[in-house]
Amino acid sequence: MSETAAGPTYDVVLLLEQPLSRQDALQVRGLHEEIEEPVRYHVLLPVEDAAARVESAMGSLAASEVLASPALVMNEEDLENIQHELLDNARRELAACLARLEQAGADAVGDIVTIDPIDALATKVNEVDGREAIILTRPHVVAEFFHMDWTSRARRKIGVPVLHLLEHENFDEQSGGGEGVTGM
């Protein structure tokens, strides 16, 4: 548990796959309205990997019928430029997430993540003595089926409750059909 001028805080680590919507921020904040101590959210937003982005784009080109067009060649400088662009974008998205949480009445701080997201989550939970972790993702049916998704991996790695929410869906939408909120 960390401390504020008012005393100890209830620390929640929030791992995001994509930026929070206003609705997401309100729902997350609503989960902790009954907690007496001040709640602090520690937001982690992974940065997209430039090399993976280029590889994905190249795969899309190779799979298309544009094979006769000249091949795209990326040098290290191009990759660095893309990585800088992705880092700048992640910083803007993180700032927007923090602003949405603050608009919902939350105390929030955050970091962009360049390492494995679950390693970053485990490190942050330990660093702040987090009381719980919340992972917000898009639905990943195949990964969830094989328990390779972030939530399953986090449950195996950290010793606090883990709540999985689907981004951009309210609680009612998530409760239908067995998707969305998963056990702690």
C-alpha cells in the first residue's frame, strides 16, 4: 500500500490493451466507490512494437495480389522513426486515459510499457503493493480458450485478485454469453 498526504491508499494496477473510453473509466472507478481509503490507479499502457508492426504490414503485402510491386525495404532508421512515432502516440494515449480517469473522480498515475505486459503488471503490483489488478482488453476468444491471454497469464504470475473487463463494453454487455468479466 502506498501513502498519500491523507494516509495509506488502496492501489489498483490497471493494464490496458488500448486506451480507455469515458465509459471504461467510469466503470473502473465505479468498482471502487465503496472503498474507504483513497484509491490510486496505476495505469500501464503497452507500446506497440515497431518491428512487429512492420512485419505485419509486410505480411499483408505479401499475402495480397500486389506481389509484382517493388518490395518495401525498411532500414534501421525507418524502424527507429516508427518506434519514436509509436512512443509519442502511446504517451498521448496514456495522458488521455489518465485524464478520463481523473474526470471520473479517480486519482491516477501511469506508465507506458515497453516490456512484456504481464511482467510489467507483476512488477508494478509488487512495487506499489497493489491490492488488485484489472486487465482491460478486446475479446480474444482463441487466446482465452487456451489460457494464453493476459488475464490467465497474470493470474499465474501475481498474488492479487485479477479482474478482466472488455474495453468499450458496459457491465451488462459483458455479462451475456459468458464473455467479459472473468473470475478473480
